[in-house]
Amino acid sequence: MVYTISGIRFPVVPSSVHKPSQPSFFHGDRTRGKTFAVKVSRDSDSTSSTIAESDKVLIPQDQDNSESLTDQHETPDIISEGPESVHDEEDLTLEDENKHNDNEAASSYREDEDVEGSFVSSLVDVDAHAQAETTSVSIVRKVKIESDEVKPKIIPPPGTGKKIYEIDPFLQAHSEHLDFRYEQYKRLREKIDKYEGGLDAFSRGYEKFGFTRSATGITYREWAPGAKAAALIGDFNGWNPNVDEMVRNEFGVWEIFLPNNVDGSPAIPHGSRVKIRMTTPSGIKDSIPAWIKFSVQAPGEIPYNGVYYDPPEEEKYVIKHPQPKRPKSLRIYESHVGMSSPEPKINTYANFRDDVLPRIKKLGYNAVQIMAIQEHSYYASFGYHVTNFFAPSSRFGTPDELKSLIDRAHELGLLVLMDIVHSHASSNTLDGLNLFDGTDSHYFHPGSRGYHWMWDSRLFNYGSWEVLRYLLSNARWWLDEYKFDGFRFDGVTSMMYTHHGLEVTFTGNYNEYFGFATDVDAVAYLMLVNDLIHGLFPEAVTIGEDVSGMPAFCIPTQDGGIGFDYRLHMAIADKWIELLKKQDEDWRMGDIIHTLTNRRWGEKCVAYAESHDQALVGDKTIAFWLMDKDMYDFMALDRPSTPLIDRGIALHKMIRLITMGLGGEGYLNFMGNEFGHPEWIDFPRGDQHLPNGSVVPGNNNSYDKCRRRFDLGDAEFLRYRGMQEFDQALQHLEESFDFMTSENQYISRKDESDRVIVFERGNLVFVFNFHWTNSYSDYKIGCFYPGKYKIVLDSDDALFGGFNRLDHTAEYFTSDGWYDDRPRSFLVYAPSRTAVVYALADKVEPVLVTP
């Protein structure tokens, strides 16, 4: 019997079929011998290592364990077995938070030793196998490594970390904290260089852990120091825990080698379900391997199963197109594959590739940010409760179909950013990392520090050596294997503070950022991951979601900063929601300007009027705030409009334009919001029964509101079309004039009486009249550049659902003389609730906006 999920055929072994119980090193028709876990040289992971050294696996050995041991070339002063801590004032250690005793001294579980005890040295290095292993790498792998050698990737060494004081002199008052933080980061870099061969080698953990394939067989390794016994189980061995028992080394790494079958086929067929069964302090537990590359949910089952994903070469997707260069300004289309269909269903990678990507390109965006890629067992978590960090979500298709999507985006010239979650993990114990080896402190902080009470999730211990390896390798994996072009790091505020930003108001006082509430381990990790990404993938983009305003967030790590390219300007969306709860008569122009421009000098920001957060059930999109239920009855062009619809469409366009015009060096929009999607997002969900006995009603597991009605934005007979056309015009305006990245930005007018805002950005002059009734003729506006101006964007254009009150053939000539602190001025007509952009006539593209 077989069942199929996402195009993969998964064999199911009947429960009556069992392989004969044999000694743990002998399995049916597979040729097996004894296997042993032994130490390896500290230098085995260095960048100068041979291919054989970087991919060593264990093979059958005829001699006993003592005969197969090799001497270490370099040994640390102290070796420990547990998840190594990397932080304290002197030796980068943490106090002993959790100890496990199994009456065997060699199995003691300690967290109080130096990081040099990292168990990377426990990976196998058997001299007898070295020559054979030289040829054990697949052709594809060899080509990749040789290509890397031709174009070496270099991660610059740490700098002095002092330039932040030149950039922001106010930081000098907190130099003790900042210098300590930088020294912590430098010590980590030094130890990684010394004992792991550098960040490059350290971030290749997926080449050692999890399942690795060689010419002779499959090796599976797992770090689970709390486990007392372990066995690999799955379809391939009838789920018999007595067949493939694993061997533990002194560092808590469990390992097994499965030789090829006698016919040369792999011991584990592609598509087989696999798990690791462990005897743990909390009982016997079956877990999905932590480094699994794919996992699926079988029909009718709740827990996921790990899948051994290794398709034949002829079935693997081959990347065809080069990755685009980083654009000067980012215009990001935030998206979710599953809910990207107009139909009430879970959409696929293939459909997104064929249907949505061309739409994004046509709209004028140059980057697509994809949510919910990492596997998450709860669909309604929006992808933020990750269970399997290295596995792309199987709901949408196979890993190769995701690669095809990304390759198609690159063909269209689109960057593909991943919404990556390293801030927390699902609290699931059956299919996630929680209590993986039966202990509370495996990947996470123990006790309350390791639990996020608001998100009901687990919090990583960034002071653990192996957590650093896991997360750094995870970031590397998505860039290297899938060719993502960068990340939007979720929940960075939660990472950087022990209070996680909960019930805390950040006022901008520097004491809020540099004190005992700062999680220095987490900040050091963020510095390391930015080093890794920018060193090995120079064109990659990193965006941090931080609401706190942490200083030096977007300054390079070599200069003492955290190293992000962009900060997500989260305050803007909050401000719009605040204003939309009022009548626009109560809006203050200075308040709008302050929020849009309130960012640190020299720090690039991604601005947005609304993201997925505002579109979720329980909140409202901007369009819904503005027009509410009138959207259901008065959006057809063959019906009369209403004052609420007219106001809503006008302000929707103005809000988006002024956000893009002043808010940052990048811009983001969540899919569907460009045309004012009329309904919220509500994931399919059943009734939720709370511990207190109350019930939170579900939606009968409906997909009706977990989709995007792109047909509304495309319909020529609906008013949504005008808003979509305007959003497209916004993107092409930036494409033509590069105003978001221009150094020339000047706000010349914010008139509270007239409700008028005028500013220059680049060569453009933006005029906003937020007044609800007053239109102004011969309205004088200041400017810097002399000459003849023309209209290049008009929110009142009939194409955009406006009233067509402006003459686009008119020409506007400047007059000398200071006005609004500008050396020149010209006269314009400023209709009510209208935004107009003017450009020097000789700078205007022949055709800027097309229907």
C-alpha cells in the first residue's frame, strides 16, 4: 500500500512485516560491520580540508574501537558533553542550569564548561576509510565545492568595533556595555576560527548532522545528550527499534551508518518516513530528526513524519538562472504561498510560480518576501511556530518545486526573501524541537526563561555552542541550497531582550537598550549570522524586525553594529491604524511627518503602511478601516459611489504614496493590500477549548477567508482596479526616479490649517492635500531645482478611480526667490484629498503610467 503527498510516493510497510531482530550492527540484507564513534582532529573542518575530510562518514570496521581511534591534533583544555555555553564575563560560560546523572561518569551532562568542548571533534575520522571517502562525494557536490574554490568566499575578520562612537557619539556613554558585547562577539569568532575552521565550516552543520549520503551508504547523526539510548526507525526497517540502534559518543552525538544494499541502492529509499526513537529522562520518545530536510503530515494523522528526501539525480530540479543583483531600493511584495489562490484552498509552489510571480513582476515590485516556508505543524500560526527548521513546508509541494519557484523568480529579475524564524520555536514535542532529547534545556533555555508566554513557544539558548551551529547552518542552508536572496528576520526584538519587548514601552532612552535586560548572547548571534550572510553571500539582504529602535542595528559588525541592512519600520503601520480610528479632521500633519521620518541617521528602513499583521482577523486592513461594509455593495462602477467609498479610495492612495515617499529606503506591501482587499485573513480553525472551560469559536475549518481575491483587483468593472493601478504606478515611479534612495530629502511644508504637506525627495516634489473639502488654486510650493515641472503621478487620475481634476498637459515654471526655506517656487492646483508628484520636464519618462 502506498499513499502520495505533494507528489512524493511514500511506501508504507505493513505492520505484520518485521525484519529479524539481530545485533544492532547487522540489518537484513545490508552488509554491515561494527561502527564506532571516535574523535576527529580539530582541523578536520577547516576551510583547507579536503573533500574527503569535510564529508567523512563511518564505515564498517573489523577492528575493535580502540584500534580505530585517531589522535586529536589539537585538544582543548576542557571537554564537556552538554550543549556548550558561550557566555560569561571571563570564559564565555554559563552557570550549571541542568544536570543529568546516569551513574556513569562518561555520560554526565554538563553546561558549565568552556566552548572548546564542542562536540565537532567527536565526528568520525577513520584513517582506514579516508581514501575510499575521497570518492564518496556525488558529482554535483564535487562541482559545487570546486566552484567555491575557484571563487573563494571570505568572511572578513572582526574590526575594532569602535566606529559606532563616531557615527553616534551618544553611544559613548554606554561604551562599557557595547565594548563587552563586541568582545563577546570577537571571542566567539576566535573560538569558531580555532576549533571549527571558521564560520564557513561551522555553518555547514547540515553536511555532518542529520542524514548525509556517500557512495557507500547513509550516515545519520543527531545531537541528543539527554538521551540514554537511540535508534533510527522508519518505513525502511518496519519501524523496529531493535534493528538500527545508534551509538553515542562522549559529547552526546548519536550516530549510525547504513551501508548500501547489495544491489547498490540506498538503505533508506527516497520518500521513506523516518524518526529517531530515544530513551530519555521523560520516557521513550519518537522524534523527527532535528536536521530533517522534509516532513509531511499523513492523511488522517495529526503529527508530522520526517521524510528521507534524496531523489534520483534525474528528478532533482536544476537551477537555470543566476540570482539578481541587489537592487538600489527594495520594493517587497510580502506573500504567503498557501493563501495565494483566489480559490478557497491551500495553494502550491507551482501555482505561485506560474500565477503569482508574473503578477508581482507586472505590478513593478523587485522582491518577493515569502512567509511560512519553514515547516510548521499548525497552519494558522502563519508559519511562526516552526517545527522543522531545515524543511520547506510540505503543504505547498516538494523541496524541488520550491527551488523551481525561486528559479522562476530569478528569471523574472525578482529577489526572493525568506521570512525566517530564529526568535522562537514551536512548543510541540512530537514533531518539533521541544524536549527533543527529553530535557527542557536541549536547544532552549530551561524553565520560564525558555518559554514565551504570549506566543506559547520555546526560546533558544543563544549561549549554547550547538544552538549557534544549528541556527547559523540553518541560515546558510536556505541561501546555499535553495538560492534565497536574503531574509527578513522575525521577532528580533524578542531575541534582543530578556523581557522580549512584552509590556515594555520604548521611549528612545539609551538606558533601555544597554542594560541587564539586553540578551547579549542573542545580540552576538545576530552579529554572527549577519557576518556569515554578508561574507559568503555579498548580494544577500538582511532585514530585522525590531520595534524597539535598538541603536547601531544597521551598522556593520566590523564597526560595532549588529549588521542588518535594513530595519523594518514598524511604527508607521501602527500610526496609520491609530489615525484611522479618528476622523481625518483630527489628523495632524506634523504627527504624520514625525512618524514617517523618525529613524536613525544613516540607517536604512523598509517602510510599509500595512503588512500581514493588519490583514489578520481581529484587525482590519487600511481599506476596511476606511470603507468597512460599503466595500461589499458599492465597489462596482455601474453603481453610484458613496462618500465613504470616495473618501476611502482617496486616502488609501495617499497613505501608500506618503509612506513610500518619506518612510524609508525600501517599501513593503502584503499581497492583496495593493488593491484594498476587502476581507481579513482567517485561517481554517476549529473551536478552541480553553483550560478554564470556555470555548473560542472557530470557523468550521473554512478556507474562505484564507485566500487572495486577485480577480477583484483585475476586474475592470470594479473600483479595486483603480487602487491596483495606482499601486503599480507607485512602483514604476520609484523605478524611474530612484527617489527612495536619494540623499536629497527636504520637507518644506506641513501646514496644519491647510492640511497640506510638501516635500522633495530626489528630483521630485510631492504635494499632499489631506483636507476633506478644501481645494487650493495657485497654491505656492517651494522647490530647489529650477526649470519646468510636469505631473508624473496624480492620485486623482481617473485611471486610479479619481475625479480627474488636474490637467496633465499643464507645465509649471519656477520663480526665483526663497519660499518655505527653498530658493525657488511654483504655483499648483491642489485638489482636496489628492496627492500629486511633480518632476522636472527633462527628467520625465516618455510613458510613466500605462493603463
